[in-house]
Amino acid sequence: MGASVGAGSGGAARTRAWGVGLVLLSSVCFGASGPFGKAVIEAGLGPLQAVWLRIATAALVLVPLVVLLRGRSAARGLRPHLPRLVVYGLTGVAGCQACYFVAASRLPVGVAILLEFSGPVIVLAWLRLVRRVPVHRAAAAGVAVAMAGLAMVVQVWAGLTLDPLGLAAGLGAAACQAAYFLIVDSLAGQVDPLAITAFGSAVAAVALALPAAPWALPWGVLPAQVPVAGFTAPGWTLVVWIGVVSTVIAYLLGVAGLQRLPAQVGGAICYTEVVAAALIAWAVLGERLTPAQLTGGVIVLAGAYLAQRAAARSTAPAVHPDAAATGSPAAPAPAR
């Protein structure tokens, strides 16, 4: 009996270790989207064009993958939820990614992603003020902590010296992320998360086609050599990276990892995406945050994490802190 129990606990430990490793790798893949996306934007692509290329690439991979793995059952599962799924594609995928890339093109990547990660705070505000759902005291404390951290990140004492459009786009990404959380929570257990992400990517690619104007896209950027981390690489390799590695592979790794971990553990680990994005931006783009901004970033994450845990205890939506494309059947995250 003792040996059996020991073997069982050892197997559980290995499963959790695999889960932690997969989620960490997923977060690193997601974190690279901003820095590499900013590199192709600085090479000549518009932010919306870079987003459209990323989403279109992901959709070209995910849609056939869903057809291959799920067949007609995927379409049948999506049909009853089409209105919410369309809104999901417009906000959680198109809106979140477009706002994030606009913010990252005008602000340090670390600041852009920190602004987006205030999404869970907006979720709690919506629940309390609109839905009139009681909010745990710890959640309110988390909101207050996160707001203090954001004040340090944007350096309000300096008169908001950050680019106004970039700041607005970062907050818009947070709002779209919050909408995503609420919509996905309403679909939890009803729709396959892989099918949700594929459908959302397809909707987003269509929705962004007009503002991104791919027919006017400077295609010469793709074969051109783009500066990255002191080296150069063809632009198309960076587009493939953000579309396949930072979206599709990151999504699949996230699904595999989160299925092996408790929701709270997986959610906490996914906050490492912010750290990964800041470090990769430093290595690839040479971007550095001020000590005050770094301190504020830590405070933002601490507040958002406290709010998330309190929301979970209060049976609020299962908030996954990542805004791009990992997920589990309970709470897939937005493709960013």
C-alpha cells in the first residue's frame, strides 16, 4: 500500500512538474510576440499590418488543425454560441492584439504588457459595478494595489510623459482582455477551447483585413533583413515566429500545461509572461524600464494576482492572466 501511495504521489509530482515546465515555455513563447512584432513594425510594417499577419498565420494553421482533429463536431459545437464567439473574435483576439501591438509600437514593450495585464482588475470592476456581484475584500485590495503599481509604471508624477496614444492603446488592450475573460467564462465547458481559438482567429483576420489593408502591405519587409538583438533576420521569419511560435505553439503548450495543473497554480505561473516579455525586449530591442517602472510592474502583478485569487474564491470568472492563446477547457487565454 505504501509503495502504491508513493508511486501515485510521485506520478502526480511528475505530472505537475511537466505542467509547470510547459506553462513556463508557453509564457516565454507568448512573451516574445511583442519584441519580435515591434522589430518588424520598426522595419516598415504598420502595427495593424503586423497584427493581421500574425492572426492570419495563426488562423491558417489552427483552422485546418481543428478540422483535422475535431471534424464536423467542431462546427456543431460552435453553432449555438455564434453571437458570443463573434464578439470574442472581435475583442479577445482582434481588439486585444491590435491594441497591444499599437501600444508596444509606441511604448516600451514591458509597459505595454503591464497595461494589458490590468485586465483582471477591469473584470472585477465590471462584476461589482455592473453585475452587482459581491467582491471579496482581498479582491478590492488587489485592485488598489494594482492601480498604485500602474501609477508608478506610467509615472503620473511626471505628468504622464508616456505617448498618449500608446497609453490609450494599452488600456484598450486591458479592456479587450477583460471582455475576453467574461465571454470565455460564459462559454466554459460548452465549447472546445481549440475550436474557440481557431474561430476567433478567423473572425479577427476578417475583421482586421479592412483597417490593416493587406493589399497595401509593404511586402518587401518580409524578405528584407530586419535588425534583431544585434543581428539581422529575414522579416518573414519574425512573422512566422509571432504567428506560429508565439500563438499556435504557445497555445498548444499552454493547453497541455494547464491541464496538468490546478487553475490557481497555472494562473500564477502565467504571470511570468510579463517578465519574459520585458527580458526579451531588453535582449532584442535594448529597451530598459526605469527602477520606478520596474517596481511598479512588480506591484501591478502582485495586485492582479491577489485580485485573481479572490475572484476565484468568490466564484467569479476563471481569469487566466495571459491575453494571447493558451488555454484549458475551463479558461483558454486570448491569443496575443
